[in-house]
Amino acid sequence: MDLAIFSDLKNKDLRRDGIFIAEGPAVVKRLLAANWEIHSLLISEHLYLDFGPRLAGRCAVQVMSEAEISQIVGYPFHRGILAAGIRPAAQRMSSVLSALPSNSHLVIAPLVTELENMGTIIRNAAAFGVGALICGDRGVDPLDRRVIRVSMGAVFNLPIVTVGDPNDCKEELSRRGFELVATVLDSSATLLKDFKWGGKTALVLGNEFSGIPQEWKAICERYVTIPMANGVDSLNLGVASGIFMNEMCNSEVKAQ
């Protein structure tokens, strides 16, 4: 088994190589359950007894000590298992939307630049039942090693589409009955507690530092905000996304 794929992971461009890395027992279990294609796997002796039967010949496996794994990957590693997966082909937005239930909500993240925030957004989306995540083509990689880890493997079960042109995205979503709602820090926006959610919403999240890019903000029909107490200007994007998604996805339940 060629171990070069796992070497010096912090400095390797895995997106270019068509590979992603999943770390830790819980995340790798979700990867296996999602039935994505796996290239190879490094595993410590104490975990192999549990994972061996799950692998069932699906990929090349190397059993090693955690010290040996750490030496290969180039950083201290104590999670016991690393899987190198094959990146799936990019999904078309039309195909993803056609496969969703009729009452699905979406989240749009045009320009997320912090890996941990992207991981939290994905985990929140999966937790609250969001149908799919639409990403802009200039943000972080949704299959980055740290994004996968923070998402706790939720990325393997959430449809993710990358788009470039916001106007094309708007046209496709409007044709399918979605209303685009921008999350903003703006006193003129509707307060979250007063916001009336529509039937199918595409929730647009802003950048961590500059908010929603203007070209995306311009295509949104309505604007919603979380009021801040005096002295606090904003919430962390990951935290704010969870608050907005909870309200959006539970709006039908609250209305009954």
C-alpha cells in the first residue's frame, strides 16, 4: 500500500489530487455508512478489531501505531484512524433540487472563508433537516479535512452544490418556488422573532467579515437579522447559522 497519499497532510492540495481525508472513528464510521468510495485507510491496532469487519475488503488498509501514523501525516495524531476517500463528481443543482422533498429548505453560503465555520454550517444543516447546501466557488473546500472533522461527517449525507453565477442560481431557485432570504446585520431588516417564513426558503449566509457579497444580496427577496444587545456587534457565523436554521426549519411546526 502506497502511504504517500497520507504524507504531510497540512501542506498537501488534496482537492487537486481528487482526494479527501476523514479523521477519527465517528467520522470514518459515517463515511463507511454513506457508501462513498474509499481509496485507503490507516488504522491503529486497538481500533482495527472494531473496524476490520466493517471494511470487508472495501479498500487497502494499513495497521500501524499512532506514533507511526503521526510520523507519516506530519502532525500529532491521536484519533486512531484516517481514511483517504475519492472525491465524488460535482453535483448539478438541477439534479439535486429535483431529488429533494417538496417542502425542503436550502442554505446558501456564497463566500465562507473559515474552515471551522463551514464545518459547523454543514453540521447544523444536517441537524435541522436542510435539504441541500449551495456554496459559492470562491469559498473554502467543503471536503477539507478540518471541515469534515468539525461537521462530524455530516458532509457525507448532505447534498452540496457549488455554483458560480448568483443570477443563474436565483433563476433556478425561483423557478422551483424558493424564496431567497438574506441574513444581515442591518437595522432595516426584519427581526428574527418577527420574521414570517415562507413555504420554501433558500437562506443566504454572509461572509465572516464582510457579510453577504453584494451580487448575492441583490438577488434576495427579503432580509432578516438577529438583534444584538448593546456592545455586541455580531455572532460567530457558525452560531448564527444554527439560530437561523432552527427558526427556518421549525417554522411550520411553530405555526400549527
